[in-house]
Amino acid sequence: MLLVVKQGGGVSAVINAYKGSDIWRNWNILWIETHIDKGPLKKISFFLKSFCLYIYKLPQAKLVHIHFSEPMSLMRKLLFFIIAKLFRKKIVVHFHSFSVDTTINSDFSNIYKYVFQGSDFIFVLSKKWKLWIDERWPDLKLKTTVIYNPCDNVENILLHNREKIILYAGTINSRKGYADLLSAFSLIKSKHSKWKIIFAGNGEIKEGIQLAKQLNIQENVEFVGWVSGANKDALFRRASIFCLPSYAEGLPMAVLDAFSYGLPIITTPVGGIPDFLENGKNALIFSPGDINSLANCINTCIIDDSLRFNLSNKSVELSKTTFNKNAIFEKINCIYSSLL
């Protein structure tokens, strides 16, 4: 048995991609969540139930795989990590952070160091994160490796004849740059009044609606909240462009979803994105916060059908190569096997 200890949020999408795969079946994986997005009492109750299940199952486990990101996530997992060490289990830690300053260069640096040094393998989301950790703690170099998040295999996608929709998927907050997207579209609305931005995700929805009204683009903007399953599938199939104007990222699952559905990507060179996206080659890239450049990217993608179709093909290609989930799962399988 293999125990996977994880947080909520985007990591859930990663784990869901693992489910149903050979690696999930072959290693008899048990997934234990430690966080629920509810009130304080429910959070505490959920955590305690998860910990009790973990203690009950741990003696049977051969390996523990722990996912975490920011300090609060790390602190929730610290007890699980310590117990696994006491039981002398092999431990893989999977680091999903989007910020160096709030993690390995923060006041929590020594705790990250303790967990990293005490683990048997460290998975990070990008070459940049491996470089940062290697520079911070050179002794971890040999056991730190890049594991990209996997893409789903989506069948029967159409690259032509989609609706005039720019899709944003992710938490609606300042780090993700949703306000920049609204501001940028307001600059080109007069040219593309039939186009619409759809925001899929929870967060600052009221603030987003208010800003759209202030910019006089409320008729071109829709906030649909969190989507999943068939609703998510339908939305990604309808959209013509995907835009994520983030200021900081790890490796955003929403971009990988966009690859799977053959959407042309407009985004920023943050986190792991520069590992695989290059401006004009397989995406349109602009600097975070540069609203004029974002407006130009959107305008170019709308008016240039040939470019849009080419970028769509590049997205599909990435989903089947760099982010092919079978290849990624095989790499993880080899690491598990080497540890045991």
C-alpha cells in the first residue's frame, strides 16, 4: 500500500488525474485529504479524522507520498511527516508552491529544509524550482527531480468553429490577475463587442462583477463559479482562447486543461510556465501586470485565425508529449520502485 497525503485546491486535480491509472492500481494507493474548505470546526474535525485514518493505515504502507505548498499546508503535513519517519517509512514529498519568498526563503525555511532533508525523494513542478532548491540546499540536488503535472486525454475536440469566448479558469484573486484581464479587454471591447470573457472559479466574484461594471464591459463578462465534471468539459469545449494573467504560479493545472482541449494560451512567464511555453511559438506571453501587452495579445489572437489555429495545435501537441500522463506516471513508478 502507498499513502498519498494531500491538501485541497489545484493539487486535487493532480491526484484525480492519477486515479484510474496503472500506478494507482499497482501501488494500491490510498488518498488521504487533510483540508476541507469549510468553517473552523469542520476543518478541525476533518483534519482529525484524516489523521486517525492515516495512523490506522500507516503500518501497512510501504511508502508515503506527501503533497504540500505554502507554510499553512506544510504545517498541516508536518505531523504526518514526523509520524512516517518514526515508522521508518520511505517518504516522497511533492512541493507545489508558487512563491520562493513565502516558502524556502521565508521564516519557515528551516522547516522546509527539515522536511526536504528527511525525505527520500523531492518532486518539484518545474526546472526553475529545482534550480532554486539546488542553490538553497546543494546537498538535496541528487534527490530532487522535476515531475510535471499531467494532462488528461480528451477525445473528440474541435479546434475550429468554437464560440467567441475567452476562458479564465482558476481562483479569482489578485495573484491570478483577473482584474488585468478585465482591464485589458475593456481597451479592445469596441473592436470585439461580440466576444465574451467567462471566469470559472471561486474567489472575488463580487469584486469582479463590480469592476466589469466600472469598465462598462459587464455585458461581455460572465462569472460562472467553480465548475467540474460535465460542466467543465462543456465550457472548455466552447471556448476559443484561454487566458491566465498570473503574477505567480507553480504549474497551473488550468493551463494543462487548456492544452488537453486544444485552446491557444495567453499567459505570463511565471513559475513553471517558461519551461515549456515560448512567445509566438506555442503561446502568447506577456509580462505580469502589462495590461496594454495583454490587450494586444488578445486582439492578435482574435483577429489572426491562422495563429489561433496554430497555437491550438501546439497545445494539443504539448498535452500528448511533455505532459502525457502515462509518461509522467511511468517516471513516478520508476522512482517508487527504486526506493523500495
